[in-house]
Amino acid sequence: MNPAAPTPEPAPAPAAAAPAISEAERAELRRQGILLTSIEELYNWGRSNSVWPLQFGLACCAIEMIAASMARFDIARFGSEVFRPSPRQADLLIVSGTVTKKMAPQVVRLWNQMPEPKYCIAMGACAISGGPFKQGYNVLKGIDRYIPVDLYLPGCPPRPEALLHGLMELQAKIRTQPLTGPAAPPHLRPGADGGECVIPDFGPHDLEPPHDSARWQPPRLIRTE
Amino acid sequence: MGTIEQLHARLSARFPDAALTVVLNPGPAAQHSLLVPATQARAIAEFLRDDPELQLDTCSNVTGIDWPEREITETVRRTVTEPLPADAPPGTAPAAKVVEEKVRRVVPGHLEVVYHLYSVARGHGPVILRLRTVDRGDQVALPSLTPVWRACEFQEREVFDLFGVVFTGHPDLRRLLMWDEFRDHPMRKDYVEPDDYEWEPTPHDRILTQAQRHYPAPPAGSGESAPR
Ligand code: SF4
């Protein structure tokens, strides 16, 4: 035996694009009492079913959010009944209501204080765009001008069912979130920092800046015909 | 409590040197009010509160009105005496004639604060007081009625915030709704709001003009249509 001759390494398993085992086969295994999963799936299953919202309401929409947490609608069925009184313990910011310009810096500050991974639902017309108060002088025309919004929940107010549906959509989003690669949540991407959102200052006539231009630009109008 | 005229008469007897005016409301509500000079407002308010017959112990509402400078056209009737014709017989009285004229008049702008007073003890009200500032510029001080009715405190702060009326004698005159650094008074007619609704799905009227500023029409002949 020639010691200099390199031992042929076993060829590395090709990076499987398709799962080596199909969904049907997995279901069959599960019936036999064998559970197959991946860390990613387990991790996302866990965190998607314990999305803890921040206990924070702004206007009339907050009443619907509160109703959603009560026995009749029972947000606890989805693992989100633990409304946290501190942003440090919350995963989800439900911007439930009108964000006045006087309140906007505080909302952004709460968002900045939440640890990653964190998600934001803009609940109701007000949080999305200013809603019925859009043409008023002191209402922020959408919280997405300062913080990234994962889910827009239209309605004035959206019914509790709508909030529950929104939560389920968010759970679906969390479940498909990869833990590696560029689409991973910022806290799992080395070097990537979710970054603090710009907290606006109170200016003499308006908030300064009136929106975070890195995050929000007015929609582009595409003309047809 | 009596009518507003009776109240006016009582107050005029009690405060002979105060120029009190009854402002009639011609609408169906017929809520007439009393225009009170700023210098005596405090004393009159105290009288209204303490007078055993009136006992207006509650101020339920304080609100502001902005009256910008405006030009009004009034019809005035004037009696003119026509000059006598030269051949009139001596001793003829000159003929008097009533003519109607349209007169344009500029009403200077001012700010107004309106108080609605009720008596819980006697179950009557409202008595409506109006106070006017001298102008809308730098003479916007009015006496605060918070020392008389504690309920005015926040509402006067709101009027200060939104209209810019400065209440002298107010214990804590800070802005109520807007932030302290804010410089404007949003409820004034000439307030220019920040242009921060760049996008409006169904613009019309003033908002359409604003939307066209943000989304100018494409140059003619470019094949694109103007915003609709
Ligand atoms: S969207 Fe409607 S219900 Fe919700 S906060 Fe705004 S006004 Fe209230």
C-alpha cells in the first residue's frame, strides 16, 4: 500500500435542492411513529406558534385587537395570547390604530427596542396610510414611513377575525423563512444588523425627517394608454 | 335666568363702563351670546359665577374661532335731501329721499374665544361669552378664565395650541395636542399644512392639485396620458 497515494475521499453529497424524502413519505413515516424534521423547520414551528405581541394599542383598532385576545375570538389558539408589557420580550408589534405625529417617535422607539426576530403588522387604514385622517395635519400617513411592515391588514377597523387571519399569514411567513442565506432574519445573518430605525425629531412644522427615505419612497405612478 | 337682553341689562348695570354687546344668532338654535371686553372679562366671569341668581358654576366648553381679515359688502340706507331746483318757490321744504347704497368695508381680523357656561346648581344655561383679541398678529392676549372655572384649563390650552391665543393668568399654558417645538397654529384659516401626503389614490379638488405637483403630467406628445 502506497502511503503517498491519497485515499479517494467519498464524493460529498450533492447539495440537495429537492428534499431527499417526499412529503408523502414523511407522512407515512410519521404514521409509523418516526418523526423527521430539520432544525429550520423545528425552530420556525416553535417561533411561529409563540408570536408574542407587544401590549400596545393606539386608537379604535386597539379595541378590536383587545377583542381578539378575549374568550370569544381567543388569540391564544394561535399562541399569541401573551401580550408583553415590555418591548424587550415581544416578537410582534401590532400598530393598531392612528399614529399621530406626536406619537410616531415613540412607536419607532418601541420598535427599535424590540429584539430580533421581530415582525410588524400595520392594523387598520390608519396605520397603513393615515386612513380617515389622512388629510389631517397631525396624523402620520402610514407607519411604513419609518419602520418595515410585514403585513398590512386593511379595514376600519379590521374585525378580530381579520387580525387572526393576519396572524396566520404571518405565521406562514415565519414558517417559510430560511435560517441561512440572504433571506434569513437579520439576527442570523453574520454581519447583518437589522439596524435601528430613524427616530424622527419634532420639528417646527412637521416631523424631521418626514419619512425615512431609505425605507419608504412615494409610490411611482405608472401611466398606461 | 331670563333672556340675553335681561342678562345684558343686568351686567351693564353692574359694570357700567364695560362695553357689552349682544351677538344675536339668527339661526334656529338662537343661541345668542355676549361679547365681553377683555379688560373686564375676569370680573364679569366672577360675577356670573358668584351671583346667587345666576350661579353659572360650570364652564362646559371653550372653543376658538379665527376671523381672518375680510371684506364685506353691506347695504346701507341713507336719507339724502335733494337740492332744491332753482325755480322752486321760496319756503319749499327740500325733498328727502331714502337711497340704498352698497358699501364695502374691511373687517380687521381677530381671534375669538367662546365660553359656554351652565349652572348645575340652578339647572339653567347656556350663557355664551365671547372674547376677542385685538388682531391675529402679536396682540393675541386674552385673560384666562381658568382661575374662575377650573374646567377651562385644558380647553384654553387647546385654544392656545390650535389658534394661538395667549391666555394671561393661565397657570400652565403649554401646547396640548401638538408638540412643544411646533410653531404653527393648525386651526387658523391661513395655516399651511406640510405637504406630506405624496400619494393619494383618488385625489380630487385641492388634493388633486397637490397630487399633480408630485406627479406632473408627462410632456405632450410622449404618448402618455395625463394623470386622471
Ligand atoms: S383604521 Fe379606523 S378603526 Fe382603526 S384606528 Fe383608524 S379610524 Fe380607528
